[in-house]
Amino acid sequence: MARQDALYILTANDLLEGDVVFWSGAGWARDHRAAQIARNADETTALDAIGAAEKAARRIIDPYRVEVTLGADGTPVPVRFRERLRTLGPTVRLDLGKQAALRANSLL
Amino acid sequence: MYRYDEFDHQFVQDRVSQFRTQVERHLGGQLTEEEFRPLRLMNGLYLQLHAYMLRVAIPYGTLSARQMRTLADIAETYDRGYGHFTTRQNIQYNWLRLRDVPDILQELADVEMHAIQTSGNCIRNITADPFSGVAADEVEDPRPTAELLRQWSSLHPEFSFLPRKFKIAVTGCRDDRAAIAVHDIGIRVVRNEAGEIGYEVWVGGGQGRTPMIAKKIRAFLPKKALLAYLEAMMRVYNLYGRRDNKYKARIKILVHEVGIEEYARRVEEEFAALDASAIAADAEEIVRIEAYFEPPAYDRLPARAAALENAKKNDPAFANWVSINVGAHKAPGYAIATVSLKPIGGVPGDATTDQMRLLADIAERFSLDELRVTIEQNIVLPQVRQDDLYAVWKLLAAVDLATANAGLITDIISCPGLDYCSLATARSIPVAQAISRRFADAERQRLIGPLAIKISGCINACGHHHVGHIGILGLEKGGEESYQITLGGDPTENAAIGERLGPGLTADQTVDTIERLVAVYLAKRKPGETFVAAYRRLGHDHFKEALNAAA
Amino acid sequence: MPLLDRTGAITDPWVRLDETAPLAARQVIVPLTRLEPDGAAVLTSGAKLGVAVGGDTGFELLRPWLDRLSLIAINFPSFTDGRGFSLARQLRVRGFKGELRAHGYLIADQLGFALATGFDTVEIDDSLAARQPVAEWLAAAKTISLSYQRDYAGPCNILEARRAARAQQNTRVAQTEPAK
């Protein structure tokens, strides 16, 4: 089987709130599992264009693409440790960041 | 300590309004993201890994109780109930919203504080010896000089768009607790043979990717020439500092590339063209600033307090804390107490809202309303009566602030690392925590003696690893965190850059290796010899066996 | 391209010449490369002479011309490149009395700094002026009403204000003290 292209999602931070956000296809989501996944070159180019346009519209800051793999449930999991941390929060304060809510709901 | 007059108040007020307007203009599209970015950085506002981070200046590390309470209030109202004290006498909040920042700046302005130039390519917060004004061995309190420089550098029209950031530190002592040798400009207050007070000026020190020890450019600069001379130094840097490569843009590279003699020649030529008296603050202004730093009216006390000696006899844990965290004060019967922000297994430099408030209360009741922040990320109570120390210690112990480890192996400097920082390549805090737990035993720490471990989570070296007796640099190698150990660094008057021990290690290997390094030291030291002294005597190679065992 | 000074938009009496344009105007700004070959001719013709330089232009190149130049235009390749501020200050410290003009890319928030370091005028390009109109530049320059640096041309100098306040206080004390 031919090697599949890398998968990407688009991330940024909310301009006013600062929160880590992910492009869902219709808007910005706080949860990376809701992120739209680019599976080929066209979709990847489209994601980049959305990032640039959303930045120019001053809704978000610092957009960039994150390489992901698919978890058992089909949701995206960032490849780089740094990006996994952005979906969770500091490893030294498990009570803070996105992981806090996940923990409270026994999802982590 | 210094108090704002009507002009200082108006200035920070203007600055708050300016930032509020800049945020609005960015949202309105008049300022693009590229234009807004340096403006927000010049007000200490970063975008970090999870959120916005605001860095607030604590000029020359001096704080009043009221100011500390405001820092606590901000942590509670706008952040997550804690703040992080840094190696450059700042405090950082990690979870802010841009929309709140103008209001936070207003709260700071109300208590004579600001975030001006805590980031950006400009002159950063002026730092100083945290023991200023109370150290027994001081030529002169460096804080009036630091305050003069704080004002002079604030929104400097010529030096706000430098090639790169610019850090200035001031000390009044031979014992250097301000790390002037690793600053862009280091200033030491000295007395010349004629008995006059002036400045020894150093330039071109720094850490980061290319660590360098500063070179002396002037052995004695008359006090009234300071501002003109700094203007000349800054101008030569601004004009000739490299702008083609961010990693070569600091003044240390300029001084290194053209040589200290050539740099000094250009500075002296520029200085000669200036009318120093037109630039200097007038004598009355200097007197005005100095008056705020007059020593307080100390009680007349015996040199040693009987109450302290009794308490030490009856409470060994307290006696241990006194022997490690309490230093000599210039006034009889007083002491300088270091409050460690390094509880065993804790996050170095973090303080909760409750801890900050308690420190404010203690400062008010027991330390003449004064607190200091150190470059080791600790807090100092600089004006404590010896007979109050026991009461202070008990209050501190109630909120986990009485760890007896100042200067010991668990008093670790650590940058926020990849847990918070968008530039980091590896985590720092978990490594600090693991080392701290490994060496938790108080008796063992005391036996090892002074040993400074400093950890940075990337090559920018915010955790000062280059000048750690043991330095640790976190990198990313093949997608994994990897740590490099350096030995023999020193930020003091004996400044040295640490030497690399060997290839990268995992976090676990790093902790094991440090334990073996300590074992080598303990086995080979002479009586009373510190780790860094033994390292200098024995040489680097003697410690390599500790690494080999890890492989 | 709009030109402004500390009072607002002004008309530009100067003609900017490129490398080859003929020297036919009353007030001409020549590129630095034309200063040596053409500067004297401009002055002989009775016209006023200006020169356009970069922030990286060494002051020494301009020194021989200082009292013959009526204008020096300093280019800012980017608003984050502050060399032009230092060159301007250097020229003022060395006694240049003519017009200092900033051009290239500065933003409204830097007008105060430009004026303080010795600039008289700022030329902004049309696309930036569309985003940051002249009124915004003037407003931005007024946000900070005080400055700490003596010997710069910034707004109300705090050290001088303190000195004045002290002098006034001393006068009051002297007046209220009974004559001896």
C-alpha cells in the first residue's frame, strides 16, 4: 500500500481569550477532537488559507498546522509532544488547562 | 523604598491608556498583528503554549506589602491563583486573557508598578542585588542607581527598537548576587583610591546560545557621567549591533566581533561628543531618589538576640533553617531571611495567592514593609529582627514556605520549560522536581553544602544553566526530551561558563547522573570545600566517570 | 505620500531625485551617492540641498556636509529597525540644524520617539496612511505626555518638571520666612 500523506489539523490561540483553539470546519473549537482533519494536499492548502484569513480577521493569533495521527476512536492525536501538551495543559499542574475538565469528566 | 511622585504616576497612567488604545486599534485593524506584536511585548505580554503570559517588573527586586497583595489579587482575579517569580526579578502570570490586560496594568499602576519593557528588543527590567541596602559588605546601596536607570530607560525614544533585548544589572558589593558578568551591561558601585564613589562598568556578558562573560570597559566612571556613558554605549550598540541574524544580535556578539578595545573606542568617541551635564540627572534629583533608600530607623539591639539563641536550642528544625536561610545584616540584632520558593517536589519560583498574601503580612509586621525577589527565584525578608525570626519561621511553615534549602542542591533555578513556554524544547520543571525529591533529605543536603543546579528548557537559557554549578539544558532529540549537563558554571564575581559533560541523557538518567556527580564530589573534596571549588581544583575530567556509568 | 510634522499634515516643498533625474528644482533631495558629485552644483545654483540616507549610513560620511545640508531624510527599512533614531540623535548632538525627515516604514506609535530623537517630519506611504491616518499619528504621539530623558526633544521632561517644582517650593519658603 502506498504511504499515506501526513494528516494535519489547524491550531491557533483565540485573540482575545488566549485559549488554544482548533479549526472545526465551521469555526474554532476548544477541543482538538473536534478539529477538521486535512487528508490530502488540497485540504492542507485550504487549512492554511483559513488560518491566514482568520488571522487577518483578527479572531485568532499565531495559526499553524499540526501533524496528527488517528486515535482508536478516530479522533486526531498530535504527533509532537509539544502539541499534545497544548491539547492538555502543563504536566506539572494537572488541575489546569484542558486536561482539568477532561479529568473532571473521567475522560483522561 | 522609592515612591512615585505625581509625574511617575502620570507616566504609568499614560502607559496604561496607551496600551488600552493599542489593543483597540489592533482589534479595529489599524495595527496589524505584525505591528501590534512588538508593542504588546514591550508591555510584557507574550503568547505562550496555553494562553497569554504577562511579565510584570519588580524593579531591582524590591516590593512593599501592598504591592505583593496586589500581585496576589491579580493572580486570584485574572489568573489561576498563583504567579511565577523569575530569574530577572519579574513575576509572570500564565493564564491571562488579552481583554483583561489593560485592567491588570491599571491595578499595577495604582500600586506604582508596571510591565514596561519586560520583553521586546529594548532595555529590560533593571535588576540588582536582592540584599541591597542591608548587606554587611556593601560600598553603597545600588538601588538609587537602579531607580535612576529604571526611569531613564522607560520608553527611551532612541533605544526602544534595538537589535535585540538588553539587560542591565547593578550591584554595590564585591560579592556579586546580581550576576553582572552575564548581563549586557553590568554595573558595580565602587570606591576609588581618592575615596570617591563611582561605577565599574562591564559589557557584553550574556547567556543564551553563545554564553559569554562580560568585559570591563571602565574601571571607574564618575557617578554623574553614568547616563551619558550609557547613552553612548547603547548608541554604539544600536547602530552597529547585528540585525541580520537574531542569534547574533546581542551586544555580546558585537563586542566579541569588533573586540572590546574597538567597542570601547567607539563608545568613548561618542561619549566625548555628548554634553554629559545636559543628560545627567541634576544633583538634587539624585538626592531626591537617594532619600527614599535611606536606611530605616533600626531599633538599637544587641548583636545577637537571646530569644533567637533560645529558640534555636529548643527547636532543631528552626535552628537548621536559620543556619541555611538566614544571613548577616548590617544592623546589629537584625537578619536577612530568605524564603525558599523551592519546597521539595514543588515548582521552582511559583507562589500561590495565599502564600503571597502571607508574605505581605509578614513583611508588614516583621520586615519594615519590605520584600525582595532574588535571581534564584526566592523571596527575601530583608529587615527582620533576630528575636522575631522564630515567629516568622512558624508563620512561613504554615504555608509551606519554610524549606531550609537556600543555596543548597534542592534550591534549583528552573525556567517554565515546555510545560508553559512556546519556545521550549523540553520540560524543565519535572526534572527540577525529580532532583528535589531525590535529595529531599535535609541532613544529606546540609552535608553536600552549597550547590546550585540551574535548568533551562531551551538554548535561550532563561534557567541560567550556563552558570549553574551543575547546569541542565533540555533539548528535543528525535522527538524525545534530552538533557545535557554542564559543570562548573558560576554567576558571581568568579563568573564562569559551565563545561559540557557529555551527550544528552533522558530525564531519569539526568537525575541518576547528578547523584553520581555528587558522590564523586563527596569522595574527593577537602574539608570545607564546596562543589564548585572542588570542581575547579580537580578538573572537568574527574567528573566524567559519573557520566560513563550512565551509558 | 502624506507628510506630517508635530502639528499635522503639511505640504512637501522638496523634490526627491533618483540617481539620474536632472537637478532642476528649488529644494532637492539627492541620494547619498549623488551628494559628492552633485551637492556643490545644487548649492551653486542657489537651490537648497537635502540628502536621503539609510539608518546604517555612518555619521562620518555626512559630517563634511552638515552645515550645507538643509535636510537629511533617514530611511527606516522596518519599524523594528531603530538605527534611524540613533543617527538622528547623533546628527542633533553634532549640531545639525536643518530638517530631519523620517521615511520608509514607521508606525503611528513611533511618532513621539521620532520627534524626541530630533526628527521634524515623517513621510508615510499611502497604504499605511489609509490604515493609520495622520490624526491617528498625532493622537498616538500625545498618549504619552511625559518623558524621563533629558537632552531629547520629548514631551514634558519629568526631571525638568521636578526641578521647576523644587525651585518654586524654595521661592515659597523664602517668601514666607521672615526677613532677618
